[in-house]
Amino acid sequence: MNVYLFLFLLCFAPLASHRYGLMKSVTTLYESSDPREPPSPPPPPARSLLYRSVTYLRKIIFQKPPKLNRKPPPPPPPSPDYSRFAPPPVVKAPHTPSPVSRWFRRSASARDRRASLQRTYYQRAPPLSSYTAARNAEGVITMMSFLGTEGSNADVDMVVLMAHIQAACKHIAAILSSPRELQYNYEPYFEGGKRDDSRSLKSISNYIFQLALRNSGKVAAISSEEDEAPIWFGDGPYIVVFDSLDGFEDFDELTPTSTMFSIYHRIHEADHLLLEQKATINVMQRGDRLVAAGYTIYSSSTMMCFSLRTGLHGFTLDHDVGEFVLTHPDIQIPERGNVYSVDDGRYFDWPPGLRHYVDNIRQGQGQSSQRYSARHVSSLVADLHRTILFGGIVMNPRTQLHLIHEANAVSFLVENGGGQAIDGRRRILEIQPTHLHQRMPLFLGSSADVSELEAYGDIQEVFDPNSESDDDGYLD
């Protein structure tokens, strides 16, 4: 009975008190007002003490108390920047504390702030070998951004020079893949109206490369396989020797062609000599004094591999971006392969040591006890590129390859990739050139394969320059 009475008072007593106060206020208003004046609207009824007390009890018992010190909503995240070269902004998720006590929540938020500061200011930088600083918004490393990193070992002059070299290689690649550009822009070079004349391609490529090196302003002298003597440009910190288009004889067969280049420091001690003398001295440097070297192969895709004494790296021409993009970082030649590359058509002209070596690796009687297979593209850089990626050995026992323009460049790249390069008796990079167009044999590839070949002794073929049948896959 007492319970029902309490509920009745709780529900109906405030209503009765409210009605009583309303009628009392209305009666008092009309009794005190002047009958000649229009009645004013009644004031809001006064709340009685009983009504306020019961209402407060109802709020405490039946309503959820409001949250005090409510935090304002977090600000919206910034709009993303879709610029090509700007990195995407890092948007952190809002922190949602767990339902714990106020004291523990305060201490947890303080720990989170300390941890975020440590992550922001004390996190160790990534290794330079990953070249993360060179990545743009799409995660692509172009050649120019790669050369701008500290790990590339390239100064400002080298970056400018490599920019002009890659521009020349892209121009040559466009000409080789577009006969219309060759016809419209280089008509004076065609001999007898033959657009596909290989000698014209060689001359055009040589002209493009010379023009790019001259416009760079960083080259003092150049030497090309196409020219009889070196060319002196003037002041510049570097010397460049190159073969603008190797393998151009087989261009009609769609055989891969290539461009090879080598970069030396200028010898300032020879500046007092005559122009021709100091140009020759600067060009005829030993291969172990190379600063950088590389090649560009023009095939199903255009790829440039070069080294600045900090490893061997490969860049593929991305036609959508219009730049060489890093696709093969830190190339390491396998210690041993299972492929050899040589012109087997001259087997009976080889010395006994070379024939014995080839017979053994064919039959699986070599040091690795595995049977080697033959791959010969009749293009030096094409065979070299396969060997760099998959291992093996490339052999040219005849005295045919240019030491300054070809052998030094490819030997420098192979050694920076972990391989070896010899002429059959000596290391290629230790040979001092005696004349500008000096030729020699070449054996290069995986370190274990070259060491095994060198142990056979007599591997150099005697080359007769008066022979009518002197055409080989690597002879220009």
C-alpha cells in the first residue's frame, strides 16, 4: 500500500501543484489590473517547491545524466594532394581510448604522445640502398631522381652529363623504332636514297651522341669508334669515349643493337700540351681509372645499365612517363652459370685450350659437373646483358673488340656486378692502350666460369687481319 501511495504522489502531485500555481497566478493578475486597460498576457507560472523537487527526483531516477566535459569532434582530415611529385599525406586515425578510469586514461594518452614523438623524431633512417628518398608519389624511381640520392655517388656535373646521355639514348631509340622520323629529320645522311642503310644509322647515332655531349658543357674531349681521332671540346671535367650503335650491321634482321659509353676524369696535368696531344692522352686512359660506364640496349624494350662504382643498376625506358625507370637495382652476377656464348662456327680455328674447355662444359665434365648450353646472339651487349642477369660466360677469342670504346666499358660493368673480365692472360681494366683503335680478345662473365677458363691456358685465337673471312658477330 505504501508503494502505491509513493508512486501516486510521485506522478500526480507535481501536476496538481502546477495547476494550483497557474490558477493562483491568473486570479491575482485579474484582480490587480485596471479594468480600463487591456489585459496583458499572463506571466509564466511560478514553479512550486514540490514540483521542482519531484522533477529533480524523476530526472535522477529515470533519466541518464548528461556527459560532462564532452570533447569537441576531431577536425576533418586534409584533402589529399594528387600531384605527381608530391608524396601522399599521412592521415592518422583518431585515437579512441578504452573505457577505463579517468586517471588511467590520462596516463595512457600521455604514453601515446611520448610514443608518437619518439616515432617522429627518433626513428632510424632507411638504408640508402633502398633509395626511398628518390621515390615520387607513384613509387617510381627515375634515373634523374636516382642520381640525386646520396648513395649514387654522383656530383652535379655527373648528373648533368648523364641527363644528356640518357636524352641521346632516348632519341636513338625513337629513331630505331620509327622509320618516319628517320626519313623526315635525317634525309641528308641517306646514301642513294636507302632509308635502311646501316652505315647511315651509325652516322646518325654518332652525330646525336656527339651533339648531346657537346651541349652538356661537362665534357672536355670525346672519342668515338666512328672517328679516326679524338675531338676536343674545351673546358669540362669529364672525358667520354663511346660506341654510338654497336651491332648496326644486323639491324635489318632486328638483332638487338646497343650504345656503349665510358666516362673518365680529365687529366689536368696535360693541359699545357698541344690540342691533339692532350686530347689523345685524356682519351687513352686505363680502364681502372673509369668513373662511370654503361650501355643502352635497344630491343623489345630499351634498357640502360650503368655503374658509378657503387654497384650495377638497370633502368628501363617507360614510354608512359618518358623516363628511364629503375627496374633492376644492385644487379649481382651469379657466381656460376650454365650458358656460354661464342661463335661455334670457328671451332677449328680455336687454340687447344679453348676447344678443350668448351668440350668439357658441353659434356658436363667441367668443375660444376653440369652441361652448359650455347646462346649466341651475334651482338656483344645482347650476350652480355643475358650473362649479367643469369650468369655464364661470353667469349670472343679473336683480336677484334675495341679496347677503349667497348672492352673497357663492359669489363667495368661486369666487375661492378661481381664478375670478371680478361683477355686470356690479363685483367682488361689493367691494360694500358697503345693506340686509339686497339683491338683485343675478350672473355667475361661469372667469376667462377672465367677463373675455370683461365686455368686452361692457351685460349686466345691468332687473328689474321688479311683473312677474307674475318667477319664475326662482334666485329664492326
